[in-house]
Amino acid sequence: MKNITLLLASSYVLSISIASAQTAPEAMNMELVAHHALDARPSYQPMPHRYGDRWILFVGHHAGEGVNSLNGDLEGHGTGVLDVTDPANPVYLSHIPAPPWQPEGSISLGTGAQHNMIC
């Protein structure tokens, strides 16, 4: 019984130390220089692409909808487009809304374009 109690206590201490270690941001050879709220859209799979001297970032968004800060319209989450040539000053260029997706005979599953392919 004493061994089981010791094992449980050790597991508890280990889980607390792992959890607290995961709360602090971590970076290796990188630093955060800017942030963009992306109209509070949940984001996934950012894809930077170089066009001449500019770097354009395409950001896929998970399903849902939100107000586009560029035009004030309520739009389905789709793809955010930012100019990140100057990483400290990202510029929100456009939001490409995704059309609603609803398989025939089912309820609406919302919108989204979390998987981007850039050519």
C-alpha cells in the first residue's frame, strides 16, 4: 500500500510540473515580433508564400463565421490574407469567405477553409 501511495503522489507531482511547464511560451532561435487578431477567427495551417519582394501569408480558418473588419459583413470563416513582408507590422489584405457546407439531407456544418493549398 505504501508503494502505491508513493507512486500516486509521484505521479501527481510529475503531472503538476508538466502542466506548469506547458503554460510558459517556449521558443528556440525565434522571438515574437507582432500579432494579428485575424478578426478573432480560429486559425490553422498558415502558409507563407513569396511574391517578388513581398511575403504573403494565407491563413485557413476553422468552421464558423465572424464580422470581416475590412467591409463590416458577417462572413463564413474562410481564408485570411496578410502581407507579412515586415513581420513586425502585418497588414490584413483580405478575407476570402468560405461558402456554407451542408451535405444533402443533414444540418449545416458551417464554413471553413482550414486546409490551404497555395500555388
